[in-house]
Amino acid sequence: MRAALPSAILRDHLPPRPKGRLVIIAIGKAAASMAAAAEAHYTDPLEGIALTRHDHGLPTRHIEVIEAGHPVPDASGIEGARRIMALARSLNEDDFALVLLSGGGSALATLPIDGVSLTDKQDITRKLLASGAPIHDINTVRKHLSQIKGGRLAAAVAPARSLTLAISDVAGDEAAVIASGPTVPDPTTKGDALTVLNRWHIDVPAHVAAAISAADESPVPSDPCFQHAEYKLIASGAGSLAAAAKLATAQGYEVLNLGDRVEGEARDVARVHAALALEAKSKNQKLAILSGGELSVTFNTPTKARGGPNQEYALALALALNGANGISALAGDTDGIDGGAGSADDPAGALIFATTLARAHILGLDPQAALDAHASTDFFAALKDLLETGPSMTNVNDFRVILIERSSATKT
């Protein structure tokens, strides 16, 4: 986590003051912490807006912090995005926009295209999240329902110069996907957005499909707005996995780093990882299996059960390991909140041990039934094995580690 905290990493990437105005535009779950780190670096005068998730705000001197809904957008997100665009359009060529992006920005910066209402966007977002669609597909739709994403913020900033500093929460760290790429060219089209909706069987009202078809395409790479728009990645899941690998090595583990691009249904990925862990156990290895990325949970029917992809992964992993001795694991979202209702007190994830299933049996819990009902939060809460951190003020997506001990030094 220290490898991705704005307070620790942002300073080394901040540019000198411009001749004109210096305006901070921060969007994402780490927006307030990135804005606060920028304020600590620069002397006054300073102005700007930080649009972040509810309960993710921090005190700032001059930069206004606006909290909004995530993962389902709300009216505060619309107001925040509208004010950001107005601020961007107020810049002239002597001014400079420092854009601070982090994961979550796609849902937070909500400014629907003409003909699409907030209710429309909320409904489509909920359906996409429940469909199991990967974040790349979800963001493709978001970009073509938006007046700020897909390079449109860069168009508003021009002719002023800008530098975007990004903390990545997406597999592969694609600039066009992080917060839906508001300051970089968009490789997708409105036709791609309609294809995604069809692929995941998302029913949208006819007026929404018509609005997407009628909207302007995103700015292309040759658009003049990108001539003075610089972009730099400053933290990612890969960097945090490397930091974790270094720590594990120092503690005597071999490391199997599966990378930061792991995607798929949480329970399916868990079964694959369990097989790797059991194989290592059969070879008596002392091994740390690390992985990042973003997993999905598909809801076939509406449910009020509580859980998130990391908790569901942990529960499926415990079932697949079936109490194997000397194997423990942690799965959590680095933003400190794993699914749930989006509240600051939602768990970050869960931990499992060789004793997890046995303790569940003693308490009368049925782990398979909990998995089938997507009720992983209730299951791990009963065991007191939830990972509860509160908002971390950064976001480099999921982090999972499975620790396999040698039989001569089994720990549970």
C-alpha cells in the first residue's frame, strides 16, 4: 500500500508552477489525498476541485472537495463534473491544469450526454455491474454516455497545457481505461458502446440508444487538444505487487507473481489459484502466490446479500482448499472497500486459514450456501475474519496473497 499512497509518491512527479493560473482537477477514489499532497507541495495561490467517493474526503486549504456516489453515480457526481468542466473551460493558454486521476473516476464524474438522464445512467450502471462484464467493457459504455470522459476533459482544458498524473486500478494500466480516460484519446467508438450493451444483454430504453447514436464521437488522437496534454502513470497494481513480492522474499518465501491483469469470475479464479496452492503444498514449498487485477461477480437473480469479489474469492478459495494445512490467504481491494453498499465501513475483503471451514461448521454456517447466495460478508463476519481497513485514500485494485508453509513449519 505504501507504494501507492499519494502522500508518499506524488511529490516527485509534480511540475513547476506555470506563468498563469495553476488549477488542480482531481477525480477518483484517491482524489482528495492526491489534492492534499499537491497542496502540501505548492505555495499559494492555488485553486481546483477534487471529486471523490462519499467518505473519502480530506481537509484541504484551497481545493474544494466534492463527494459523490460510487459505483452507482448520483446527483453530486453530475454537479461535480459540471463544475470541473466549467473550470477547465475557463483556462487560457498561459494557464496549467494538473489533472490527478485514480480509479473510481468513471462512476464519480457523471455528466450524461444530451437525452440521457441520471436515472438512465444509474440503471445501466447497475445492470452492467450485475452482468459480470469486465471493467474495459463497462468503461466503454460510460465514455459514450458522458460529456467529460474519453478525452473530452482535455478538449475543455485546451488551449491550456495539462499534465495528468494517474494511479491505475485497471489491468494493463491503459490510459484510456483509467477513470475512462478523460484526458487521452479514446480508441473506442459509440458503435463499440452499443455492441457492449448487446453483448452483455443490457436492455436500454430506445431513447438512450438513440442518444448514443446521435452523440459526437470522442476526440481522436490527431485532435489538437492533445498537443499540449501530457500523461504519466505514477502508481499501479504492478508496482504494489512488486513491493509485496520483495517483502515476501525477505521473509523466506518463494514468490509466484501472477501479475496485475487477473480478471474473471471470482469463484472460478479462486479454484484455479487453489489448485496452484495445493500443488505447491504437495511439493512442500514455502510459497507466496500473489495476484492483482479485478474480479467479477455475476448475479443471476436480484439479491440483497452482502459481499464483494474479494470476499467471494476468499470463500470459494476456502472451499476449494478444503482445510488443507499450512495454507492461508488474504484477498482485499486496495481502496479499502470491497463491493457492498459503497459505505466507508464496508470491508476491504477477507482472510482464510486452514481452520476456516472447521470453525464455520462449529458455528452452523454453510459455506457453499453462502457462496451460492453471494453472502460472503455475512459468512466472514460470523467468523470475525473480515478485512476491515476503512478507505485507504488510494486505489490500485485487488490484492490477493496465498501463503503456503512447509510441512515442517505449518502455520494456520
